[in-house]
Amino acid sequence: MTTPRDLLIVTMDMASGSPPERGDLSLALAGAEAIDLLGAEAIRLDGDHIVPGNGQAIADRLLDEAASSLARQAPYESVGDWLWRRGRGLSAAYLAALEAEGQLTRQRRHRWMLFGTSRMVLADSPARRLAADRWTSDEPILAALAAAVGVGDERAEDSPSVADDAVATVLAAVNDALTELAVERQRRSIDGAAFDNIWRGE
């Protein structure tokens, strides 16, 4: 399993109350991909820019797709730009991959439910148990990514428990992107409320 898959499984298993916004989760998944690509030496960081590595194929299809999509010539992408580009719709892609692998199943809803006829639930699988083991071991990278989307204990944005500078740079970029997304949501909410007030004559 990979960090993005473990993150998705842990998020589905551990999230209390409302699940994370899909946009938030997608940004965190893109960050998890970058961290795994660093570990596989498929990329390295030059400051906060992503430089492609050896170009060898990676066993995981989605990670290989991520590596193949990297900018191959200077000027290279910043980590932040990568998160926004790669993260678009990424949570849906990982959900579809887990479902295709049998890691998720569709649970039927009651017939009187108004919206939708089923919802996705985690299957009892070795992958789920491995992700749970990684979570309970308090592995710092997974814990930091999960905390970024509101799962588990809150941690400092710079993740001081992560010793690798490149990984810490990615985690900081994830937090920055999530903050930016939250600000944009708030702005749109305020703009929408102002528009509604105009129609109400307020």
C-alpha cells in the first residue's frame, strides 16, 4: 500500500462527524503522493520545486501516473503548484481505485432515502488492517496528513517530528494550500451571502 491509499482508508475509518471536504482530501492525497515519490527517489526537491528523478516505472498505478505527469524541464513546478494541479479530482480517483480493487463496497441505503441509493464503506481487508496498524503506530507522516484534513490530533504545521527536510517542505505546502482553500471558501460564502442580501433588499 501507499501513503495516499493509507490516508484515504484512515480518513474513512477515523473521521468523526462530517467527513473532510473532497477538495481538502484531494490536496492532502497529492501531498502524500509527493512524499511517496520522494521516498522512491522518483523526485527530489530543489528548494520548493519538484525535480524529476530517474523516471523508472512505479508499481502503483496512480503513483506512476503522478510521476509521469511531472514537468520534465526547467522551470520546474513548485510543490504548491503541484498540489493544486495534481490534486484536482484526486480523491475521486483514489476512491475508484480502491473500489476496483475490492477495498470498498457499496452499502445499500434504505429505500426511503431521498438522495442516492448506496454509499461507500471500507471492506475488511489486509490493506485496511495495514493502514490501521500504521495509524496506531503514530507514524508521523500519516498522522500529519490526517491532521491536516481534520482527522486525529492537531499537530504543528511544520510537523517537527518529521526529520526529513523535503518531507517537511511538502507537509508545510499541504497546510498552506488547505489554508488558501479555506480562505477561498469563506470569500465565496461571504460573496454569496451579500448576493442573497441584495435580493432580499437588505
